[in-house]
Amino acid sequence: MPNRLETAASPYLRSHATNPVDWWEWSAEAFAEAERRDVPVLVSIGYSTCHWCHVMARESFSDPVLAAYLNENFVAIKVDREEHAEVDSTYLAAASAFTPNLGWPLNVFVTPAGRAFFAGTYWPPTAVGQHPAFRQVLESVSDAWTARREQVETSGNAIAQALAQSRGVESELVADFAPVIDALAAAEDLYHGGFGDAPKFPVTPVLRFLLDRGARSAEHSPEAAGLADRTLKAMAASALRDPVDGGFFRYSTQADWTDPHYERMLYDNAQLLAAYALADSAEIAAGVAEFLRDKLLLPSGAFASGLDSESTVDGKRVEGFYYSLDAASRARVEAPPRDDKILTGWNGLAIEALALAGARHGNAEWIALARGAADFLLAEHVGVGGAGHRLVRTSIDGILSDAAATLEDSGMLAQGLLELSIATGEVCYALAARDLIDGALAAGAAGSGSSPFGLPGGSDSVLAAQGLSTEADISDGAHPSGLSAMAAAAHTLFALTGDAQYRDAAEASMKLVGQLAAQQPISFGTALTLMSELGAPLRQLVVVTGDEAVAAASGVAADAAGDASDGSAATSGELTSLARTLHRAGGIGVAVSQAQADAFAASGFELFAARTATGGEPTAYLCEEFVCRLPLTDAPALEALLGAN
């Protein structure tokens, strides 16, 4: 039996390479083999840090008797949901027709033409109560395929048709946020913090929205600020946060944040770093940043996808044991495995968070970490092989996956690059972000979808050939959707360039989710944040320091400058600090040297045009929708103006 998984770009697939199951990777060839043999396909989807995925692998996929039956009656495809996000979202939508308990492992039975006709999650090796054994499920599916073929194919075709028709419906943007905040407040767990009952997730996109509303001085919302503050404090003080390494676990199985599910994901921790930084919880933010640096940072400068929930104890895999130990005890046992897969989108979230937090809290090391990840991605994942705008979704150890990059990859990376450009004052990162956004706009204009953004490289080729390509999931659950990420990046680019096409694209995108966001705010945090920004005057603050040393590589020399005896340096530090405080609190705040301002202006970033250090002194330009006040060189005067708005 050929081993097709041992050189996969996914550690999750590699972990199944020794199974007796004759696994295929996601490919057109696998479906062609099913057509040739006239058997159904099992598409089994999971990810490397998924506890129950490992359990099912040990119990069922490692069983030679069960594997023999599976190999004889099916073509089995193993999919890493993090590598093939479009495949995962497509089959999740299809699986919802069969089970309300969606999750991973996700096991979907499909025809050779790709039509799903039955699905479920974890099945035990022996029947437990109302839950059948996995072997029983396989036998029932095989029997349906041979004895009731017409019914199977009719069902599969109906589901595929329903998926093809599921699109965003254009509506108005959310304009009144009071009902939205009221709905979120009504969902608050008043005893334990957070939203809803068990299981309890961070839902960080919603926290970013609440922080945004709470920070707007003209429309200050104490309800939003208080709700965000209570939730962030509850999580920081709970078992969801690892007291040793500082990172957060994926979710808690109990309403009081206890008994966490112990995998630790890059996307969760990146977003939580940004949230705690914006909430000025410096200690918690520092702990998360140290976790990213110490546990997920790879030699390449990029970040790994996550850490497993299980560790090996006396030859057995045990969930959570490692995390019950103190630092000294952890050093003496084997740590949980790390998924070294480098995902473009999730690294974009990390770049954004580290750059934002580093600038806001004056930490040059965090910005350097963001730069390292950005430089790696720009060199290895963007436009590789002379393919123009082609973007790589994931790689590991220099092996590039052939999985199609998604809109979240383009959007999250673009936003991260823009945030890094703002933090460092270096235009090269903003130019790279503009290229990504322009490529997505061009693809959207050439496509037939309702979104203004598209994928320059196209969608997954196997799904497209089967007629199963659908518009990506538009909800912001655990992290921003591709649509929201792309639209947010476009709006940030508008704030720097003044080019209305970027704002128009952001607004058109949000009209696709406006109605849903108002009805289900817990699932549309990033979209609500962007609609909040679109509905308010855009405040912009540019500080031109006149001193290359102040706004150079780190962009965070404000504290050092403030301690200097030279009055000019002190003023530069004070003005820079005000810009950092405004940034992402209802506005855009940038501190640059004169040379950097000139480079931005020469590259078409209108916000920086004619911005000079008056008489060589640090100078601030406070603007609203690109209409600027007279330049200021007095920090208290600028602070008074900011407080008055």
C-alpha cells in the first residue's frame, strides 16, 4: 500500500502516515479513483492540535481490521482543515444537513462527484448508548451506496444545490449600535464573565468591537467598555490562561472557564494580544507576546500554527497533564507537540498584533518579531515562482502546500503589513499590502461573486471542478472571516491613501453582512468593528519627528525620547505617544521621520503629502477625512484637541 502522507505539507496528515488506512491527500486523483472503483468517498477532516481527532486515529484508523473494511469499500481522503480551509467550510456547511453538532474530526461521506450524502463527527470504536460504532456507520453507508444509490445521489445533489445558492444578501450597514451592544450585554454570563454558557470561547473579534466602541470619545459607550473589560479580566484570571507560559487555551468546556480544551492556537493568542494591548492590560499582553516568542516562533521568523493538547506520559498520550505542572516540572517532561505548519493568514494576525502592541506599549522587540514574520512571508509565501499575485496558504520546512490561498490569507496578511508599516514608518510593508488588496479587487471585478474581493489564484480546483465552490463563510467566529479581514485592510489602506475605491470596497463588503451582523452580533465582531469605523468621521494623526532616530526601525522610541534632556526629543516623544494612543482607538495614528514621510508621499499615500517637520521641530498634523488643522508643535495643545473630539 503506497504511503501518500509521509511527505505532506501538514503535520496532521503526516501523523496518519503509518495508519493501515489507504489514505489519499485531497486531490482530483482521489475522486477519480473512487469513480473507477465505483465506491463512495470518506473525507475525514481534522487538524494537528485536535484532541478527538487523535482519539479517533488511535481507536479506529489504527485498527487493521476496520482499516481493511474501509479500504475495500471506500476511497479515504485525509484533510487538514487549517491547510484546506475552503474544503473544510464547504463540508461543514454540507454536514449541517445531517448533524447539529458540528466539530472535528468531521467525517463526511460523498459521492465520486463530490456530493455529500451523510456526515458526522467522532464515532467510537464500539457503540455507546445512542452513538453507533464507526464500523456500523461504515457498513450502513456502504449498504446505502449499493442498495439505495438513486436516493443517495438525489440527496447529495440537493445539498450541493442549496450550498451553491447560499450567498450574502445586500443590506444596509449597521448604523445604530445600541441594540447590538444591548444584545451582547444580554448574552453576558454575569457570574463568570464571557458570553453564553458552556463551552466558553474567547470570541475575540467581538471584544475588539466592544473596545472600539468604548474608545470613541465622541460616542463613548461605557456599556461596551465595561463589557469588554469584565470579559478580558475574567479570562485573564481563569483557567483559560496558562499561568506558566502566558498563552491562552482554545476554549473552556465549562461555563466558569474551568476544564479548558488544552490546545493553544496562534490565531487565538495573536488576537488576544491585540485586545489586551488595546485595553492597556500591559502585563497580560506581555505574557501572550512571550508565549508567541517562546513557544510558537520558528527559526525562519514565522510562527507555528499551534500546540497540541496532549503530551506523552509513560508511553501514553494524555490530554492536559503537561499544563497541570509548574515550570520546573514541565522542564523535566516531554512537551506537547507543536504544529510547525506556517499559515499565511494566522501569521498575518500575529504580525498585526505584535506591531500594534509593540507600538502602543513601546516594545521594540515585539515589532521586531512582527518584522521577522513579515519578511519571511513576503520572501517565501507571496508571489513565489514568478506567479504574480499567487499567494501560498501554508508551508512547512520549505515544502509549499498546493492548497489554494483563501481570502483570509490575503486580508489578514495585508492588515498585518499595514499595521507593521504604521509601527515602523517603513513604506515597503504598506506597498506589499496594497499589492495584495489590488490583486483581490481585480479578481473580484473579474469574477461573478457578490463580493468586491476575489482570489487572484482562484478557489480550490477540486471543488471548482465539482461545481461546489461557494462564497467563503462570512461570519467572524474565532477569527475574522476572509471578507471582513479583506475589507478591514482596504479601509486601513483608504485611511493612508485617500483612494476612495478602497473605502467603497470595504463598504460594499459590509453591506453583504449588515443584516446578519445586527441579528447575530456574537458572530460578526470584525464586521461590526469595521461598520463602526465606516459610520464615524475618520480621524488621522501624523507626527513627523524630523529625527530619523526617533521614528526609525522600531517606531517606538517615545519613552526614551521623553527622558532625554533635549527639548526637541522630549516633544517628539510626547507627540509620538499621542499618535500611538489614538491609533486603533477610533483613528489612525502614525509617527514617521521626515525621510519616511517623503517616501510614503512619493508612493501615493496622500495622508503624508506635504507633511514636514516645521523648522526641523517635531510636528503633528491632526486631520479628519484628510482635512487637516494647522500643524502643531506643542504636545499639550494636541492632547487638548484630541480630548475635545
